[in-house]
Amino acid sequence: MIKYSLITLILGLLLGVCSPVMAADAGMDESPMGPYIPKAQRRYSEAQGCVEPTAEMRANHMEYILHQRDATMHKGIRTEQHSLHECINCHVSDAADAPRIDSEKHFCNSCHTYAAVNIDCFQCHADRPVKTRFESRLNDGSQQVKTNANPAALAPEQVLANEDIGNE
């Protein structure tokens, strides 16, 4: 019994000495006891980094994604604020060597692996940013979009789901 207590005491002391060192090595987006979380690639707006505060997104992102899915699939309303497509565009690199969903360094998978949560979003959705057909046409210069519509009258954040099928 004394031998067991002595071993426990020694291990406790070693852990107490090593913990501050491990904490000092941890980056801003990783804790010594949690997963590595990659930095976002861009901001939602000039004033706001993400669509919701970080703590709120960590706790409730699935509720936002499910609500967005229902609005899109059942009502035909497609908004950018809580869409999985926009999450991927902001939080995942579009570099050729960017981590894929099966890597623990992928933004989504880093936390889900740590929490032992299986995600099936990427059986249908892209796990890295993908240019839409519309963006591709604008960026390559082959087609110009001309409209006489008043830009204020257009609502880019609300597009019917069937207007650009297959981009998410």
C-alpha cells in the first residue's frame, strides 16, 4: 500500500512539473488537453471573425447547420450565414495539399475526432472550398454577368435552393 502511494505521489509530481511546459508549447487555438484547431482562413466580416462567437459555435454549431439544412431543403431558402459551404470556405484551406476530412488536421475532423463524434456531412458535401460554377465563370473572364437590377434589390444571402444545384 505504501509502495502504491509513493508511485502515485511521484507520478503526480512529474505531471505537475510537465503540465506548465506542455501549456507553454500549446498554440493559441489548442489547449494542452484538447484538440488542435486550425486557424480560420478568412473572416465573416470586417467587424466579426465568425458568424457567431467562438464559444457559441463550439457548443451549438450542429443546431445552426441542421436549421440551415431544413430551411434549404424544406423551404428552398439558401443563406450563407450558417451554411456548411461557408464554414468550409472560411475554415479550410483551398491549397492543393490542404488536409482532407480523414486527417486529424482538417478543421472539422480535428474536434470531432477528439470528441469521438462521427460526422457524415462530407459523404455529400465538399471537405475543402470549391468554386461554384458562377464563381468560376466570373474568375476566368469568359462570361460577364450583366444586369439592370438594382443591387440593393438583390438578396445574395437568400437564394432559392434550386437556382444553383450541386454547389454544396
